[in-house]
Amino acid sequence: MYSNLLIIGDINLHLDVRSDPHAIKFEQLLEAHDLSQHSRCNPQLITYVRYVLITRAEQTVNSVTVDPPALSDHTQIVGVLAARLPHPHTGTRQVRRCWRQLDLDELKHDIQQSVLVSDPPGDVDQFFTCYNGVLRSLLDKHAPVKSVVVRRHPQSPWFDGECRQMKQATRRLERRYRTTHSPTDYSAWHRELDSQRSPFQTTYAEYWRSAISESGHDARVLWSRVNSMLSPPAETSASIHTADDFVTYFGRKVEDIRTATSTATAPDIQFRPTSSLCNISLVSCSEVVKILSRMPAISCSLDPMPTWLVKKIQDILIPVICNLCNPTLRSAVFSRQSEASHRTSSAEEKYSGP
């Protein structure tokens, strides 16, 4: 996890002598890790720089003072650093469902009691309308939407489920103290806060130790993992292009291609006899199960229920999906609702949640 870095101490190197081989290696080491050394040679102390103050290159240091030694050859270094945070604590307000309070058994029971199972419509359009309406209404009942503030934090791959549970327990005690202002609740909060530091540090060290050892002799993978551990998190920037910009761009591109090829000779297409598709077999439940198992858990805002939830309750929804597909195959007519689409930019797809 990236954090501010400050190294203060004394070294036995002639940093004021640029041609000194040890000083050159020291400067190269700082440059390789994107660090800066801020103290300078003080002629009142010794003839070469001995006391250093090292920070990350992006850290602003307003002033550095190296006091003359008093009782020994060691001295005091005083630096004034500009305050900075490892990442901005800003967030965006989004509307999301309360998936944690969802009870799958109650949801399955309500679906079984709905018209989707007991009395499905025979018309294709009516069936699609009923399917979307029933599932959306049941989700609004069991997992209602609410407005939340989503804060973007740098990714911490070492932060596992156990760490998350400890952090939730600490936050719960903190909220209790903020409400009661009781000394007992304050002590309980800080005891939990102190007890989680050691497991966090152990998990962090074990994760990166394992990641580095798994790199083996692949120098590229090793450097990539070490660099991600030492470097600050990259700031995410929202895309300046909207979905309409993409549509306009590709529409203009298609028109340019058509204009450029308007005078070209028409292609000679050789027709060949093909067999007509007269009989279409209906969909079976086993085929739907096979297709659903191979589908990635990717959803669209037009979906009445996210794909991952459909997979969890597929024992209830598989017959409904079959009854939804087979009337379409019999009538050879697709519902207009199934032809709808929703356009989003890449930035919206990355940061929007179901």
C-alpha cells in the first residue's frame, strides 16, 4: 500500500564530490526508486554532506535545516514538508441496490408465486413485459435501490476478506463511539484499532513476499510487481468522450468509406444453392443451463436482473427462460423490448455499478 516516505540519517559518503564512485551509485539508487535527497553541504559541520533527508520525488520540501553538532558528532535535522495525501478522498454519488440484505430463498419463493410461473402470458411481447416487470418489482422489494457515495481508493491486492472483516468491526465500534461519546466505547474502538495493525502488516508482507517469490527468474514480472509496490497509485481520469461522440465518429467514418468507394466496380458475387431453414427445434432446459454456465457475469442496465443473480437462482428461472424463448421460435417474431440497446462510454462502464 503506497504511503508517504521519509528517510533521515547520516551516511559516510562524499556527496559533494560528484566524481566519487560511491556518491554516483547513491544518486543512481535514488533515481531508480524515484527518490530525492534534500539536504545540502554545510561548511560549518564537515567538508562533505553526511546528513540526508530523503523523500519521494513528488513530495514538496519547503526547507531543511541541519544544526551544528553540540555534544557529539551527530546533529539535528529539521525539515518542513508540505502536507499531502496518498490519494484524494473524494467520491461520487451513485444509485445502487442493497445486495447484502437480499434473501435468495424469499426471492425464489416470490418468483414461484408470480405469474411468470403460475400463469405466463402467451403473447411474446406480453411475456417480455411481464418478465421484466415482475423481476424488477421483486428486486425493488428484496434489494431496494439507495443513493450512496462511492469513494475511489487505490487498489490493495493484499486486502483480503479477513482484513475487511476486521476493518468493518473497527468502523462499527467507531460509529458507536461517535454516537455515545462514552469513554468505554472509545477504549474499545482504539483497542480494536491497535489490534488490527499487526495482522494488516503481516498480510501485506506475506502477500508481496509470495508475489515476488512466484516471479521466479522472470525479471520483467518481478520488476512489475516491485514497481507496483513502491510506486504511488496512478490517478484515474474520466474519459472526455461521450457515447454520442463515439457514435458520431463511427457514423462519419462509415460515410467516408461509402463516399470513397462509391465509384468502385461492383463486386461479382457468385450465388450458390443453399438449403432453407424450415424447422427450428425448441429450446430445452438442459440447453439453457449449458449456455448460462458458459456466460460471463456481465450485465447491462436494461437487464431486469444481473447475470450473477440469474445464475444463483437458475433452478427457478430456467423453465421461465425456456417459456420465454420457445414462443419466439414458434412465431419467428422477436419482441421489440429484446431489440433495445443502451450505449455507454468506456469510462461509464468502468465506474458504474448495477
